[in-house]
Amino acid sequence: MPIESQIDVILQAQRILLTTHRNSDGDGIGSLAALYGALKNLNKQVWFVPVDEVPKRYSYMLENVDICTTPDDINADLLIILDTNHGELCNPLFQNSINKNRKVLFIDHHVENSKPHPLIFRIMNLEAASTGEIVFDIIKTLNVPINDFIASALYSSLTFDTQAFKLVRNSARSHSIAAELASHQINTEKIQRALFAHWTPDKMKFLAELIHSAKYSSNNKVVGLSVTLKQLEKYKLHGDDVNDIVDMFTLIPTVKFAYFIRQAEANEYKVSFRSALNDYAYTVATRLDGGGHKSSAGTWLNADSISSIEDRINNELRLLKLLD
């Protein structure tokens, strides 16, 4: 839905909860922090309610944000969920809000596959390269001046979700927004390093193991990667520590498609897809109830094993004629 048709949902609320999806990332946290700053400038009462632990590399964006871990103590009249339109990725907060007859506003740039609901509102833009771009437009519509705090958070959002502007859906717009944000007193180099310079000796050792276990097929056009909870524990890594590794494999000239299956719980997996110069990643993700960018997308799947997920992915790749 366009911003103008939904903006009253924000303006009419006074006590607002903000959150983003589990396994939060730079786009979710950055767009959330920026909107927090804008709402505070409108004299709203605002709190960030994390649905799980926020990775440390994003903590610099939350230094001036009020964090609430007991949302039941707050009689909020609106919950805003950023960077996803799947409420279940924000439970129990999302379901509790619906049970309390609280309005919920989703702000996102991924494909929408939810049914209408009288308490649910949406601001969606599938052409945006990041949720931060949508929040940038919302802030402009609200006539809130962009200060250094908001600019830093938005720049972080854009930088993260475009992988330092390599994955832009609309190159001119993404860069023009970034240029405006960079005119503020923000340290763009520091932001880049905070988001991407988080390699460790243990992560390097894990990468070596992953390289040896990678599965290549169709004359090296497809590469598959996977990691279990046991492996992450072995190298003292968290899920957010390894989400970026799959990108490296698309730098192989022959690779057209790469997937990375990461175990999150006993029977739950986060699956990331990457493709080179095509939209295969997005196509496969949407067929598996996920979404994302043209060449960088993903989904969450419940399964008994990694091999069963690989079978589902391979079936989709055969339909795309990527597998022999």
C-alpha cells in the first residue's frame, strides 16, 4: 500500500512499539532505529521490542534507543514491524498484539503473501532496495527533518541490504538517497566496517571447512553449502556470523546460483540464496514462501534434515533448467 494511504495509522498512535524479524539484520535494525528517531521527534512514546538477541555488530545503531523486554507492561496502541511481512517471525509479540486488538503496521520491501485483517496495515514497496528506503520516504512524508542519528541509521540500512550498493534494485534512487544521507555528520567508513569487518580466526577456520564441503553441480553452475548447530558451536559462531559467507561463492565465474542452509533449531533452517546477474535467487525463494532481492533472497523452512531441503531446492532448480 502507498505511504499516503497508511500514514494516519502512525499519526493517530501515541504509544508505539517497534520491532523487526527474528535473526535481525542491518536493514531491519537500521530502518527501525531511523523510524524511532523520527517518531520521537513527533513527540511519540516509542520503544524497540526485540524478539530475540540483536547481533552485536548492529548495537551502534541502538545507543539512543529505548529497548523494552516486557511489552505487556506497556499499553501501546500500535505495533510497527519492519523488514518483514511475516508476523510469525515476530512472535509472540505479533500474536499477542493481535490478541490485544492492537493495530499492526508492516513496513517492508519483500513480496506480500498474507491475507487481509482488520487490525493489519501495510506500507510496501517491492521496488525498494531496502526497508530503509521506504522509511526514508515515510520520514519525508511525516515532514520530520533528518538529523545525524536518523541519517546514520538509514545509511546503515541501505549499505547493509545492498551489500555496499552491489545489490540495488534501482541504482539511481539508492545512490541518490545515500548521497543525501552522507551530507550529514556521519562516518560512512566506520559504518561500512561495523557492518562487514567482523571476521575472526575461528570464522576463517570455519570457512576452510565449508569450502571443502561445498557441493558443486551442473558444471559448477550451482553450489550448495550447509552448516549445522554443532558446527557453529565448534567454531564459537552465531548465525549472524556466517550469513555473509555464501556471497563469496558467487564470485566464481561459473556459478549462477548458490544456496546456504543454516540450522537454526532442531528442525528449523534459514536458507539463503544468491545468484549472479539473474533473478534465480528471488524466484526460488518466493517458490519456497520466502522473498528478498533479485539476486539475494531467502526463506525459513521446517524439515527433518538438510538433505530434504536440498531436494526441494534441486527440484526448483530443475524447473529453471539450472540442474541437468
